[in-house]
Amino acid sequence: MLDVLIIGAGPVGLACALETQRRGLKVAIVEKGALVNSLVGYPTNMEFFSTPELLEIGGYPFPTSHYKPLREDALDYYQRVARDEKLTLRLYERVLKLEGEQGNFTVTTDKGEIRTRNVVVATGFYDLPNPLNVPGEDLPHVSHYYKEPYQHVAQHVVVVGAKNSSAKAALQLTRAGATVTLIVRGPAISDSVKYWIRPDLVNRIAEGRITAHFNTCITAIHPEAVDVLTPDGPLTIPTNFVYALTGYHPDEALLGRLGVEPDPADEARAPLFDPATHETTRPGLFVAGTVCGGRATSRWFIENGRHHAQLIAAHLSAQAFA
């Protein structure tokens, strides 16, 4: 039987595993996809907004030649940490339910059962995009994930959103030779867009290289066009591809099956947990990382979420060796 099962092999899940393992506990990580699966899905050569030391876990230096590391740097770094710490990884194994109680849990996955005394949920949010809820959203040329611009040379591309992801995508696509139309639900590009990105996008819109429609929403998507509703009325925009970069949210269905109770007083439906230990209202079940913020996905990042591992590990080791 395990002392701790970590659900989620992202940076915070890895941090939880190595911190608890270092304290003499028997630990494994179960992950429905690849190691650091969210980072695998990030855009090619995506630049982190943080410096390397803020992304480090377990005291391992993060070597990179960049002031702000790239996605590829992080992928190499986290797999090296997992290898050097000899973490037990059960990848491409999806958790279905949790039964039992603290000290005698059974986690059922699509590949069998895992017995463990405690469970830590570090599942993040990147796998579930916020839908547009419009006809045609499931067409093959529509995606909630942007990877790179090169396949869109000389193509018409609609980008939906006004924050960092959509801003960077719109700029990259434009510079790679795509004709970009930006659809923004609000009146302007979000003030939360990083200070070195926002002026670039605003200037490209002002000079006409990017067409932007503000206070506008998509009403339907067709194979070669999108219908939008602007302040001046309905409009049809020809397009070959659509990137709906409207954000993401935690797997609330999974959290419910595990027994994670949301805070009824929090509009973001963040889990109820003890901030000193990160234990939820179900004894022996803990939460760590971005999932702690519920639908407010900007509350926790790698930079501050990695410290949850130390709180959880200290509590579990004190409990195990009391």
C-alpha cells in the first residue's frame, strides 16, 4: 500500500511527490496523459513569464540560456527531476473514482486499482477549455489550443479572446503571414496582458495589420466563415481556421467524484481546504497547485503552487511518524 498517491504529474504534482518521498513515505504519481502533460500542450517555444528560479522544484537548478525559459527548457527540466528522484510514474492512466477512508483508500483507474493511505489532487486545469457554446464549435478547423503559426501562412484566421494567449497567437500568426481577425467580448484588450505584449498588439490593430472587433461575440461557426454579433449588428467573417482561446477550467466532475467539496461562498468554486495543510473536508484528501483556485485559474501558478508540496509533505510525514 502507498502512503501517498499524487493525481497529476505536472510541476506541482512532481513537487508533492518528491517532497513526500524525501520524508520516507512510499509515493506514486498517476497521470491521465504524459509527464507534465499541460506543458506538452503549450505552444511551441512558448516563453514563460517567470524566471528559471521561480519554476524550480526540489532544490534542482533550472539551467537555461534564456532569461525567461521556454516550454522546451521546462519539459527537459521536469523530466530530469522525475528521473533523478526516481519517482514512480503511472502515465496514461485515468483516475475514475476514490473509495474508502484515510488510511485505506482505493483509487480506481481505467487500468486497475491503487491502494493508498492518502491522496493529493494536483490536476491543474489546462485540459478543459471554456466552450463558446455556439453551433459549429466542434468543426475540425476550430481549436481551443494554439501550437504554432506556420500552417496558417496565407490563411484567414479568427482568434477569440483578449488575454495573453490570444494576444501572442494573434501576433505570431500575423508575422507568419496569416490574415488575422481578433474577436473580443469586452471593450478593449485586457489590462492583464503583459506590458511588453499589449502595446505590440494594440499598435498592430491601430495600423490595420490585425482586424479587431470589440464588444463582439461569435454566434455560429461554419466551415468557411464565422457569424458574429457586433455593436453595429451581425457580421459574417470569412475564415479558414478558428482559435477560441477563451481560457480553461478544472475537471469539476472528477473533483466531485473524489469528494472534493467546493466552497459555497466562492464564485470560482474553489475547493474547501485547510490552508495550513491543504487537506480538504474529506480526511486524507489534499489539493495542491492551480486546482486550489477553482475557476479562478490565475490565483495559483507553478511559482506559488509548488510551495503547497512542502506544507502537505510536512503534515503527512508528521502524521505518519507520530
